[in-house]
Amino acid sequence: MSTSTINGWCLTSSSPLQSSSSRRATLRPSATVASLNSSVSPPTLIRDRPVFAAPTPLLTPSNWREDMGDKSYEEAIEALKKLLSEKGELRAAAAAKVDQITAQLKTSSDGKPFDPVERLKEGFIYFKKEKYEKNPALYAELAKGQSPKYMIVACSDSRVCPSHVLDIQPGEAFVVRNVANMVPPYDQTKYTGIGSAVEYAVLHLKVQEIVVIGHSACGGIKGLMSFPYDGTTSTDFIEDWVKIGLPAKTKVLGEHGSEPLGAQCTHCEKEAVNVSLGNLLSYPFVRDGLVKKTLALKGGYYDFINGTFELWSLQFSLSSPLSVKDVATILHWKL
């Protein structure tokens, strides 16, 4: 295990399979101190060829309007035909191209029209034949109950399913997914969805590890870095939700303000994970598990563009006379 300082915190590399009981807490009469532990570059656990090629960034046309999403499929096609055919020299080519694209959108890769219900049906049939019926002992055990070792907080992004990326089997992890994999501070009147999940995982399922996983090209983090937060809003829910990560945005702008937005987003994707780890310390039952060494906290980052995964840990101990609430606030802003 190596130790160094990253972003103002002491980081030491850690394996996801390492038992939290193998490290002794420093117990002194007074307040709470936490530090993130990893190497100078958090350890790369998985590195291979990319498993997913990032799509080309979408360009927003100058004439884009908020109401364009309200148009029907047919209206959109007609608008595209009109737009392309207005240039006389492209009229013939445009008409042919529109016909080709329209046909492609209406069919699947095997040439048949896409049927969303049939896709779900086929998916379940494959699962039942290839997994459920071939693992009767596993599913018989799961029928009795669950005792997962991990709670995983991951993003809702369709490209980063943790069960797929980490090859997690049924019964191994209690998973919560939301926009930008955020964990808000403890609050019994707000964000009770994730609060109840953390409570259930820690107090009832007795998970041993809580792992918060960020990822590359996260739309929620890009929103966090782009929203002005000047009193105006353009979304019903998203801005209020991702502002949980504002401490990460503030830190990134302070340290990487001269870099382009894309690079800032990459930094923020990891810093937001650290903010969530700090916020977890504001949950009394999480702190209790850390003190008793029955629970460990880890941060992860999945780069699906380069096919890599990184993992780091948060170390927890007791020292000087600060209240737990004060320490949680300090972590929230300084991570």
C-alpha cells in the first residue's frame, strides 16, 4: 500500500476485495477525521481495449429550439426533407439520403422493424435459458433472501451498468443508480430515496462496502459544470439534483479553470465521487459502521472510452475535538 497526497487529501491504494477489518482505526479521545486513500494515480484495476467507443459529440445547430422535441417523427422527417432540399444542388442526393436514413431508423440490424416489446421478451428468454436454468443452486439460494457484500451507487447512464462492467452476479450488490451517481448529505426531509437505500443497505443488509462509481463522458457532470446557478433554471429537476456536486465544481474551477470544458468535466467526474464519499459521513449509521470497522467506503471511476477502471478508498479515524457535523461539512467542501 502506497501513500501520497492528492487534492489535499492523503490517498493510499486499496483493493476492492481487501477486508476493511485488516486496517486498524486510530482511536483517540476526540473528533472525527477522514481521508481519501489511493496512490498518486488511483490504481488501475482493469485496463484493456475500450469496451465502448464514445459517440461523436453532438453539435447544437444555431436554429435549435426548445420545442423541437415536441414534433412527431413524421414532422421531423418532413422538416429534414425541406431543409436539405432547399439547396438546389443537393436536392436529388438529399431525397435519396433521407429515404435511406428513414429506412434504417425503422429497421433493426437484421432488417426487421424494431419491436421494443419483442426485444424485452427475447432478452428474458435468453436470460432464463442461459442463466436462470443453468444456475438452479444460485437462484434457489436467492429465493431465500439476499446478503450482498456491496452497496454500489452508480450513474443511470445506459453505458455504465455496474453489473455488466464489474461482472457482478445476482445477490452480490445492492445497487442504486441516479443521475451523476450522487449521494446527498443526510436529510430526513429531502432526498429520502437515496437516504432510505443507504439505511437499508447498512442497517438491514449489513453490506461491507459502499462504492460510489463515476464515469467518463457523464452528462450529469457536464450539466453541473455548465449550469450557471445564477437564480435562473432551465430544467425541472436536474439542476437542483446535480448541484449536490457543487463543491466538486468549485474545486475544479479553482484548480483547472484555464482548461477546456471537456477536461474540467473529467476532473469533476472524479471529484464528485469524493464529494459523495464525504456526504456519506453525514449518515450516522455509516459513521457507526466505519468506527466499528464493519463498513468501508470506496470511490471508483469507469472510463468506457479507454476501457479502464480505478478504485480508491476513504480512511476513517477519531482524533481532536471537532463535532462529526463540522467534519462532514469540511469534507463536503474540501474533497
